[in-house]
Amino acid sequence: MTKYAAPGQSGSVVTYRDRYDHFIGGEYVPPAKGEYFANPTPVTGEEFTEIARGTADDVERALDAAHGAARGWGKTSVADRANVLNKIADRMEANLEALAVAETWENGKPIRETLAADLPLAVDHFRYFAGVIRAQEGGISQIDEDLIAYHFQEPLGVVGQIIPWNFPILMAVWKLAPALAAGNAVVLKPAEQTPASIHVLMELIADLLPPGVVNVVNGFGVEAGKPLASSRRVAKVAFTGETTTGRLIMQYASENIIPVTLELGGKSPNVFFSDVAAERDAFYDKALEGFTMFALNQGEVCTCPSRALIQSSIYDQFLGDAVERTRAVKQGHPLDTDTMIGAQASNDQLEKILSYIDIGKQEGARVLTGGERADLGGELSGGYYVTPTVFEGDNKMRIFQEEIFGPVVAVTQFSDYDDAMKTANDTLYGLGAGVWSRDGSVAYRAGRDIQAGRVWVNNYHAYPAHAAFGGYKQSGIGRENHRVMLDHYQQTKNLLVSYSPNAQGFF
Amino acid sequence: MARVALTREAAEVLRRLRASHGDLMFHQSGGCCDGSAPMCYPAGEFRTGSSDVHLGDLSVDEFAVPVWMSAAQFEYWSHTHLTIDVVPGRGSGFSLEAPLGVRFLVRSRLLKDEEL
């Protein structure tokens, strides 16, 4: 076991500044109105830094810087752009522990996740998009002997990106890497719950980027996010969050006739077919871990497998083993490498989870384990901890239909394949799903029949670059994490060229 | 039948917001991050349409604050009564109360048979 020292304490690998301004045009700029807001750590509830409270004036200033940089960056060769992304990746990798501790302290997630997942994935994401932009080719279409259509990909220009709080660095990188690879300049607004760790990253990599290519404006959604999302000066808005704000961003975009990409969450089914329990072997163990994945990142994942569907013939046995596995999840100090589940990201998130546990009980769902706030004692008493919770109930209940965004799974059973698909698809959302079976054809068919953009088969919660990620139904628009995201950050330019010396013949 | 209500503390926040933003509205969100939470906007900021259901109006003094939800979401929520409360915190999204250091929250109860 290792326990990392908290940022700022002696022996810590990272120190937060007392205050962060906006990062605009390659330097730190105080907010126009001079106001700041306090940023608490969910680990203890204590405030640890303060953050610029951005407003429309700051957004305009960032847009000025971005527009000043966009043309030059867009004209930079793909080799040079890729080199910048690779250097960012190298710099992050060399400072991985510092970034991991910074993100854990701000978000509350266990350090073993930031060390093993968030940061390595972010590093690889930059490298992936450095690679794909080098490999991207335009097209040539020969219309006839004398008429040729050339297709070029061109950057959109200046794009706005609004980042969620569940993976403050990784979600920013998911959006930054393709946008930068494609040659765009960015104005990025981090979530107000996790506004600081991105600045630890920006300070590390600022010298690698031309000024103005990446600008970070902090603040509240209504004061800084809205002016960015509704600006006539952005060519595209990317947002990860919830449906009402997603719709509002689409409404703003409709006024400006610009595209959006949206990732709006889900209520992902995790389907366990009976043959999973045919043996008590490594695969059975893997499937039990797959069930328990609802507790990863405290359940604060858009693809949290928050509905477990278990075939009736193995229901009691498998669920019993799964509950036992859930009880073994070690809750503790997020900076302790043995800790498996840390703190919820904010007090309002904690309150919302508890309100859902309440309605779940009212609707008659049975709590098999957990179901309450955890007081871990000492300095952690002020933090926001929930014990991993397993509910048993019916798919029509609200805890089966709404994203709780906490370590809460709702379990029900199905009789056969058709019943499984009916329940799996009985949801407004279609972001993620899991399918577990030893029978490859059952797993394949289920994977194709579930209406979701990402179906994990015999695994869960893997997010490698090079595997497209995005939603069906109300879970959003667009596919991140893959080369196709370049299309969402580029225009297609067609040059239609005549090599004929003769008039076209109309006039 | 009333489907929505609000706590005294939430009403107090609405009074403050109304003083600075004018008439208000709620749209109940779904989905990830700050989803499943009520979003408060200046009236008309969020354009509702045929895919939305008007759950009712909250009365704050002489003012009415309409509460909306998408019709698809309402199908799963229709058996519950919603009380809008407020807790310390910091929601993202564009909801108006976040700069005050508070976040609106829905507390739910099952509708009784005589209410259905």
C-alpha cells in the first residue's frame, strides 16, 4: 500500500496554486470582473484553491485569442501538429503521478484509477490523434476525363468545448486531442466542480502550444458556459453532460447554424446470460468483476453499468456472489493505492444519489447491500462518500430509468434472450451496454440487438483510443475516441477542377 | 392534481433569482453528470415544444414558475410527485442558481391512489 501525500503537504508530488486565473493567449489572465470562487476537495470537503469566475467578457477575450491563433495553427503541417501532440503526451507521461494526484484530489476518485486509467488513457489519446492525423488523406474523384473533384479536410476554425467533472483531465483530452489534431483553436470551459486540475496540465504543456491555440475559461455554466455555447464566434460546440443542457446547447447552435457533438449519458444494461455460471472459473470471476464495475469512479461514469440483467436460471446464485463481490469493494482515502472507491465529486451529487436511494426504497426496490452515506471518520468525515449499493427491483422503477451517477446498480432478471433484449432496450438512452456469455453467437447477437453505441462483450469499462464511443437515442450525437471524431472537427472542401480547354456550352 | 411542489428554502432561492433574472422556469433534466436534476432558467430561455410535458406551476408569492419535462422522460416519472428542494453545492449546466453556491434537487414520493 502507498498513500500519496495530499497536494501541498510535505512529500506531495504536486502542489496546487492558491488561485487560478483564466488561461488565455498562452498566459494567465485575471477575470474581467475580478471575482473568484472557492474550490473544495470532495475528499475532505475543505477548500484548497480558488478559481477565476469567468463571464462573457472573459469568453470574448479567449475567443479573440483563439481567432488570432486559429489560422496559423490550421496552416501548420500535420507533421508539426502531430509532433506537438506527441510532446504533450510525453510531458504528461513524465508527470503522470503529479497529474494523477491532482485529479484525485479535485474529483475524489481513487488514485489507482487516475494512475492506471485516466492519465495513461489521456496520454495515449494524444498519441492516437497524432497518428491518425498523419495518416488522414483527402480524396480525388475523377468525374470524367477533364473534370476532377479534389476533397480536402479543413479545420472548422475556433471551437467551444464544455467539459464534465467526472474525468476532469481525460474528458478534456478526449475533446482537445481531435480538435487540435484537426487544426482548430479551442476555448474550453471546465466544469465548475472540477476547475483546477486542468490548470496543472496547462501549466505543464503551455510552452508546447502556440499562444491562443488552447484557451481555458473557468466559471459557472450560466455565466461562462452559456456565452461560449451561444457565441456566434464558435464554429462548433462539443458538450458532455445531461439532456436538458444538451438540448439548450442545440437550441443555441440552431441560432448560429453550427454543428454540435453531445454526449449525454445513459442507463447502461449489463446483461448476464446463464452460461456465465456454467463453471466457477476465471471467466465467472471476470463476470462478477464486470457486475461490480458499477462502482468504478464511484459510479460517476456516463456508461456506468447501472442496470444488471441476470438470467433467471442463475439469478439467485450469481446475484449472491455479485453482492459478496460488491461488499469486498474497499472504500477509503482516495490517495491510498488500496482504495477501490473514493468520494463522490460534490455535495450536490451526494445529495442527489441519496434522493435516488430514497425513491428506490419508496418504489419497493430491495437494498441488498449499501444504500447509505458512508462516514469514513477523521478528516474524511467532511467528504462525500456513499457505500456501493445493490438494488433489486423492476425495470419500470425510476432507479432503473434514471442516471443516478453514483455507485448504485439496479438488478432484475430475464427469462430468455428476447426478454433480455426487451428490458435492455427499455430505456431512453443508448450509450453503453455489457453482454456476458460464453457463447460467441449469443454475445454477438445481443451486442447487435442492444441499441447502444458501445457494447462491451465479456468486458466492461475499457476506453481505448481507436474504439468509437458515443450514443444512440437520447445519449447524444457523435463518436469520440476514434478517427471519426476528426470528421466532427473538420469541414470538407471540394475543389471541382476542369482541365478542358472548351466552354461548357450553356451560353 | 398537483405533481410538483417546492420547499421553503427553494422558494427563497427562486425569489432571489427572480429579482435578478425576471420570470423563471424549470426543465427537469436526465442523463449524466448533473442530469436527473431540475434546471432553472429565465422564462423562455429553454424552448419547450411538443416533446415536453408541463407538469405544473410552482407558486412563489404572486409568481408562477412552470415546471417542464420531456414527454419521453415523463412516461417513467408519471407515478411520482416531485418536490424541488435546494442543497449546498455547485451544479454545472446553465442553471441559474449555481453561482449562489446552491443546487436545486428533486425529492420524489409516490403519488397516492387518490392522486392518480
